[in-house]
Amino acid sequence: MNRNNTEKTEKRIEDLRRDIDAIDVRILDLLNERMALARQIGECKAGAGHAIVDKAREDNLLKALLSQNPGPLDNEKLKKVFSEIIAAARQVQEPRIISYLGPEATFTHVAALSYFGRSDTLIPQPSIKDVFDEVEKGASRYGVVPVENSIEGAVNHTLDLFQESDLQICAEAYLVISHDLLSLSGELDKIRTVYSHPQTFAQCRRWLNKHLPEVSLVECSSNAQAAKMAMASDETGAIAGREAGRIYGLQVVASRIQDVVRNTTRFLVIGNDRVPRTGNDKTSIMLVTAHVPGALFQALGPISEGGINMLKLESRPAKYENWSYVFFVDLLGHAKDEPVTQTLALMKDRCQFLKVLGSYPVATIKG
């Protein structure tokens, strides 16, 4: 390339960069204009006693934007950009503290980030009870806790705490659990020791036996702790989620090494909000029946009679009496939907106790 062409190229790049700078200033102005409007909406919501989070509105907004995207920005990147803009708007409406079952970089942390974004303040808590306590005393606006895994079943401690709490279920989130092998170097043949939680080792047994049959496996209290341990040297690795690798500066040696690919955990967002209807909702209830034959069958009868889809039924020992049980039921529909309202009224007459734990939008599974 001769000197004249080089000068033309440099001039062209300089002009394009000026155009980008001008567009960035316009974007900045539009973002601040959007945030100012979001603050006004937050003030209106607060005055009317409405919840700040309107997940249905946010999801519909994203769908509309994706359907109108002409490119070259692909939909996945566009979704990430606008998810952060939406999260920032929520922060402007009301700065929030979110508690989650920690430590940092666990799958509950990833679920909280996926649902709320990075603009809110996320605080790890040492136990599920601590998450409930922080929200109940108002130190946190919301909490994120696991409630069910597709392989391991219900998280009983979460269900038990609803027996003692008046908090509402405000939302649910699903996360496909993907275990990655992480290390400083990113090279498999250097690894001599692997750290992880014992449950994670069990879920990755076949892969480990095939690819790392002679390494030392060391159990840790969490996958996040394993990632910290893997920072020691190139000869140590950890099995954890990708977020742990990002936080602790580790590279992915191998991804999705779990034996069961579709291992999914369901998380609940707990708080004090009563979420309005979206048209695609789920209602969770807790009930206690008399300790007599046929009591549960009678209590659940109105669900079938009302044509309501029962999505889940779990039982837990009651806290107040030996050999008595509390039943947790998920129904399709919102408690304000007339068929569900009528069904719950009939059920209440047949139960010793019935409480609606919350109605909230049905979530989709995110990998």
C-alpha cells in the first residue's frame, strides 16, 4: 500500500471514529432520557403501592425488540445489552439489595444475576434461612433461593421455611446446571488435583473416570470454594460454573462435563410483592388437612373439578406436631383468575389451613 492510500485509509478510519463518537453521545443522551422516564414510573408505582418488578412487561419488551432487530447486531447480544438497560432502569426506580444463597459464583448467584442483572446489589448469605431473614427484616428487597432440582428433587429447607414465613413468592427462575472443568492454564494434561463439591463430583463421575482417572479429587464445601483453591497453581483444577471461572480468573479446560446434560434447578424470588396477572402464571399454595383417611383426596378434589392443572405436589413434616404433614401445591393460573379463586375457596373449606404463597409468571428454562 503506497503512502497516499495509507493516508486515505487513516483519514477514513478517523472519520468513522468521529461518527461513532457522535453516536455514543446520542446513545448517552437517550439512555439518560430513558432513565429519567423510568424514575417517574417508579415514583408512580410507589405512590400506587405497585411492585417495581414487572417481569411480563420486561419480557414483552425484549421480545418486541428482538423481532424488530435488522442486524448486524445478533439477537443474543442485543438481548444482553437491553437486559442490562432494563436492570439499570429498575435500579433508578428503586435501588435494591438482593440476598441470595452464597457464596459468590454459585449457581444461585448465577440465577440471581440472570434474573436481576448486574445493576442491583447482590449480597451472598450463608444459609437459606439467612436469605429469608434478610428479606423479612427489610435489609433486602428480594431473596433468591433454590427450591427444586430435576435430579435431586425438592430443596426441603426452602419449603420448610415457608411454614414460618409470611414472605411471598414473587417469581421463579430456571437454570440449566452446567459443570465446567476450570484451571489457570486451561490445559488438561497439567492438572494433578481437582477440587469440587461432593455432589458435583458425583454428577461428573463418568467424565472424570474417562479423562482424569488418576488425578486426586478433593471435596470442598462449595464449587465457589473449589474455584478459589484452583487458583493455587497450574496443576490444580476445579469443577464449577463458568461464572466462577470469570470471577476467579480461571480458564475453561472442558465444558458441560456433567453426566446428565439437562440437570436443571428451579429458584424462587421471595419478597413482599403481590404480582399482578400476566396471563401465563403459576400459583403456589401450602395446606394442612385433617389427619383422617381421604382428607388429602377431598382437599385436592376442587382442582380437578375446576379444570385446573396441578403442576406439583410435595409433602413436608409439620413443625408443630409429629406425624402431621404440610402439603405444597403448584397450580397453573393466577390466584386472581376466577377459576383459581373459586377452586381455592372450595379447597379452604376442606382444609384445616390453606395459604397462598404467591402467584407469579411461569418462567422458561435458561441454559
